[in-house]
Amino acid sequence: MKISIIGCGFVGLITAVGFASKGNLVKAIDIDQARLSEIRKGRVPFYEEGVEKLLKTYLNQENLSLSSSLEDVDESEVVFICVQTPPQLNGAIDLKILMTAVKDLADVFKKSAKSRIVVIRSTVIPGTTENMIMPIFQQNGNLNTEIVFNPEFLREGSALSDFLNPDRIVIGTNSAKAGKVISKLYTPFNAPIIITTPSTAELSKYASNALLATLISYSNEIAKICERTPNTDVEDVLGIVHLDRRFKILNGEIKADIVSYLKAGCGFGGSCLPKDLSALIAYAQSIKEEPFLLKAVAHVNKYQPKRLVKMVLIALGGLENKKIAVLGVAFKGGTDDLRDSPGLKIVDELLEGKAKVTIFDPLVVSLQLQRYKDKGVIIASSLKEAIEDVDVCIITSNASEFRSINKYLRNKKLIIIDGRRILKSSKKIKIAKTYYAIGLPKERIYIS
Ligand code: UGA
């Protein structure tokens, strides 16, 4: 099938190489010339496992081509819109970029009577597809345009594999014909296909991310209770919760993946969970429903990074001039994404307290941290270098490198604050002079 993808960001580029890999002829379009020229050279403008290899392959085989002009959608039967929908200051989503792309596309469609399907893949609140996007094509564009909302469920770090092995394909449309065409496009991916209303599809994306956020904040709430309850450890408490057979699949033999979100840490971050949670809260309030639970989930998350800073304060008695390494500033391991990262929130608080901060993250390059370099932060190039001369190190991401911290500590006296509970108990006692961790009670680290 001939497909166009508008927007070569994270979702757009993965959608483009993913469909090219199934033999479709894909045209990827972006208005950012600098981004396009990088992609043209086979370079992916963000870190994501496996994407660069496929990008080079399909550019060479010519079933993926690039353009900066919307006019180039002309040949396509299906046009995906994958532009960003960032948050506004009040948490609601900002549709400006999406609506500009939609209007520009409708103008292009005016020029011919060809029938096409437009698929919205940008995350939008319920009603957007039907009430805002459809009317633009109906009034200004070509009446032969059918509209679909098709949410993405791609995790950074495993996005390509998630695209190629989806757990569900959701097709929100009022058009039986569009439902059929998009189902056919996804048939080679062997996943359950749900055809539903656009609003159900839109809300299902928010409901999915809000559930993940809720599991994390629930775990962090249990961790807070453990910190004040002698002889407990959140890892043990939630470890027992995980054994409930209802969290298992295949007759209880395999733990369901979702259990990994039932883990205490320094809070959720990234470009999706925080933004989608705020947008869902704002949407609920706009329809006069007070989302008490969702607001509590956001509240717990806001304070979680601060709890780690409090642990440092308790361990050292103050922050001024203390040498502190923050390990892992991307929002999780396997990515270089700094958006809404709990690690950087911790760095900001430490700097406010006049601490001397060193940062190390295996995937984040020094250039991304220029703003912090300008403030005097040291950017270390290895874990060994980061912890060489510091009083405390705070682990804020689950990057696998940090599990081997004990290798570098033999004779060292270092306070470790494990914000991700990644160190196993047998090791943690051996390696650190003092070990503090989320969800681990210690008379000295009771936090209010
Ligand atoms: C999330 C969802 O997982 C995807 O299904 C969704 O499509 C995507 O948002 C989106 O809206 O586009 P992502 O933000 O890449 O994907 O990250 P996750 O891996 O889910 O991580 C989100 C937060 O959960 C992070 O803070 C991470 O540290 C935490 N997390 C992640 C866990 O606590 N446990 C895990 O097993 C994985």
C-alpha cells in the first residue's frame, strides 16, 4: 500500500520504518529540513534500539522516501499524522501543531477528488477526531476523505519491537470502509484488531497510560508506608503482591509484564505518562468530573524525587558544597530522553541547595546537558569516574550499568541512595558504607 507519514519524530519515524518493513511504499514528510537531512543520511535524531539499521535498509531499497512537502502525499491511499501534542501550562494538550497539519493537509486534498484515509496517531483527548478534525476535511477538503484515530502504544527503548509485535491495534472510525483498509494494513502484524468509535480509541490511550502511572504511584505510596514501618521493605511487600495468581499468565507460570510497574522508585517521567495524566485530568475537569484518583497519582509523583533529596539531607546533614553524583538522568534506562526526568528534578534541587553535582548516564551525551555544564555540573564519562570523588551517589534510573556499581567500590566509603531499588540486598550491604533506599525503613531516614 502507498502510505504517507506526516511528522518524522519518535512515533512518525518508527511508524514509517515499521510499515516499510511490511512491504509498503512509505513517504515520510517533515517540515524540519535539518531533521530531514540527518534522516536522509540514515541517522536517527534520537536514540532508539534498531531503528537506524532499518532506516538505512529501507532508504536504500527505496521503499522509504523522504520529503518536506505535503503535496507529496498525493499518491498515498493512507496518510498518518504523527505530530506532537505537547502540554499547555495548565496541563491540557496543545493542539496547535496538529490542527495546522490537518488544515494544510485538507488544503492539499482540495486539489483532487481522490478518496483517501487520514489516520490520526498523535495522542488527543476524546472528541478531537470527530468534533475538530473531521469537520475540517468535510468543510474545506475533499469529501472523499475518511478519518481514523489509531493510538500508538510504543515504549521508548523498545518502540520498534512494540511496533512490529503489537499487543493490540485500535482503529477508531465511523467509516466501515476505512476500518477495513486500516485492518488490512495491520493484518501482517498478527495482533488483535479492535474497531471502535473514535472517542473510545482516543480515551483508551489515556486510560492505558493512566493505569501505568497509577500502579507506579500506588507502589510509591506503599514505599512511604514501609519507610516508617520497622522490619519491612517495599521490595518484599510488593514481591508478595506480585505472586497473586491474577498477575500471572499461562496458568500462573509467567509473571505478566505489567507487574514491573508495581515497583517503587523515584517517580514516573518521560514524554508520555506525565503529559497524558495531566491531559486526562484537565479533560475530566472540562466535562465537570473531578478526577480524585488521577490527581492523587500526579501528587504522589510530584513529591517522589524530593524524597530522595531528603534522604541526602538526612545522610549528610546539608547540601552545601557536598559532592553528589546523580546516576541516570534519562527518565529510564535504554533511552537518552530527558523529558520530565525525575533525575533532572533531583539535580535541580541539589543545585538549589548549592551542592557540587556530577552527572553520569550511559546514553545521555554531554551536549544534551550543556545547560547543567554552564551551572558548573560535572558530566562524567563513566560510572567509575562519576563516583570516584563524591560523598553520595543517587541512582535515579534503572539503566543496567548501575547494577554493577559494587565493582568500583571495593575500598570506598560512599553513601548510596538507591532511588530505583536496583541493587540486590546481599550486594548493597557489602558495597556501601551506608545504603539508603526508597521503601526501606531506617530510623535515620524517616521522611515526612
Ligand atoms: C509509555 C507507555 O508504556 C506506552 O505503552 C505508551 O505508548 C507510551 O507511554 C506513549 O504514550 O507513547 P514510555 O513513556 O516510553 O511509554 O515509557 P515506560 O517504559 O512505560 O515508562 C514510563 C515510566 O514508567 C518511567 O518513569 C519508567 O521508569 C517507569 N517504568 C517503566 C516502570 O516503573 N516499570 C517498567 O517496567 C517500565
